[in-house]
Amino acid sequence: MLITLAKREQIKPPILVTGASGSGKTVSSLILAKGIIDSKYPDLTDEQAWQKIAVIDTEHERSKYYADTTVANVKIGEFYHGAFEPPYTVSDLKNGINELKNKGVEVIILDSLSHLWSGQGGIQDSVDSIQSKYPKAGFTAWGKVKPQIDELLRILTANSIFIICTARSKTGYDMEKNANGKTIPVKVGLKPEIRDGWEYEFAINFNINQDHSAEATKDNTNMFSDVAPITEDTGRQIYEWSSTGIDPEEERESLIMDIEELAQESDLQQNTLKRLTNKHGNLNDWTRQQLRAVKERLIKLGQQQRKNVTPKTRPVEHKSTSLDDLLAGAK
């Protein structure tokens, strides 16, 4: 465990949009995405702004219905579209996201996450397949797919761009009075069709009602207390909140530069860094926590050199985790 002072960092909060069929999840997500891009790039034309947005579509390419249309007084332009066909594997999702990022996309809408959970080739389908082949596998089948689950959540919640996921909600009906005072059945969204607990992995959860109003059922930003339709202003607020604090990419670059400079101070520091990179991979692949730990190690080695103290041959321990154990995650 590496203990540091907590500082506010710029983050891309993962967003989940749920609702019953027909509630407007896709359109709301597109409008939200446009607000984020408009806030970040106020000088772009509408055409350029929409090319910063993409939909990875598992819903039979229905998101294309909204291209070049006007919905809720918002002109939806031509966004990038990725037709995600089964099997819905985590590796294919990762490849699609990376391809879109290479095109300059900065907001990706996964429409919908439900297929990664229960669709053909999804997590649940993988577990069922294992259990059908090995009837005695039982709960051990979940252990075999846990790396896929961990990778999926990492992709969706710790990305360098904004990720908005939609998820279908199971449909139920409430009895409500209409404008004429007549009691009628109204379709409502119940539990989202994703694995139990996944909704807690997101920073903001919007549940869309049938009248297209959105309720923030979870909101780590503490900005959305009203029940109201999602607008471009919703996206602007999210971007402004997310851009406050230290830029993590700038910090990463600074840490790498510091480490490379420290390695030039002595043969010991240079050889230590060479050993770590040979074993754990390139500096660019490490997390900021790992980079901070290596920087701390090289500083201590430099101090030991100046004091003419022979350093220990094994890495310095960080509480219960050695430097090598910490860096093992970089592989």
C-alpha cells in the first residue's frame, strides 16, 4: 500500500443510463455526449463535434435512426458507429474502443451493456457454456470468467475518455392517473439487466422514465438532484466537474521524466530501473501509483549513494507489498 496525500484529480466519470424499452436511453446518451464535447471544444463546428462521439451498438444498429435528425430541439449529426455483433466478448469491445480512440473519438456510448452480460458470448453465456461442459463446475465457472469481468469493468470505469453505458431495465407497470384523472397502466423500468452490483461501479447512474425524465439514482458529483430530461447542459456540467484538479496524463508524463532523470544520477539507479523495466515492461505501461513507487525507490537509492551506505539487494518494502509485487500489475 502506497500512502500519499489525497489530491483532486481530473477524471472521466463512468456514466450508466438505464431505463425500460422506449424510455430514450440512446437519445439521452447522445445529447449528454454532445454537451460534454461542446464544453471541451467550444470552437468546433457541430459536424466536427459529432465526430468526437461514437456509439458501439449491440441493438441492431438502432442508434443510426437518430443520425441527422432533431430530437428535443437538439440536432443530432453524423457520429461514428460501431456495429457490435455477437459474440459479445470483452476483447472485441476493447479492440473497438481502441480503434475509435485512434480516430479521435472522446465520448463512446456502449448501447448496451446488457448484451455484454446476458447476450451471446457475454459473461453469463460464458458461465453457462462452462457449466454445460462441466456440470460439476458449479460456482467455480465464475472463477474462470472473473478475469473477463475485471477487464470489462476496468475498460468501462477507468478509461482515458468518457464512457457512457446504457442498460435495459426489466419492464413493470404502475397504475397512475393521467391528465384527465383516469387511472391507467404506465410502463416503468425496474432492475437493470446487468450483473448485480455493476451499477455501483459507475460514478453517475441516470434512470430514464417513460416521459424521458431522468433521475440520478447515484451521483458522486452531487450535481443532479432534480428529476428532469437529460440535456446538453447535463453534459456540460459533467465535463466542467471532471476537468477540475490535477491532469493525470500530465502527472504521468512528469513522473516518467523524473524517473529517467534519476536513473542518470548513478549506475546503481540506472541498473535498478533497467532491472525493473526488463521484468515488468515499459514505463508507459505502468500506472501512476507504480511510477510514484519507482520514483521513490530511485530517490532513496540516490540518498544511500550520497551517504556511502550500501543499499540492500532486495527492493524496499512498501508496507506489506514489495516494489516488485506492486509492479507485477504492469505486465
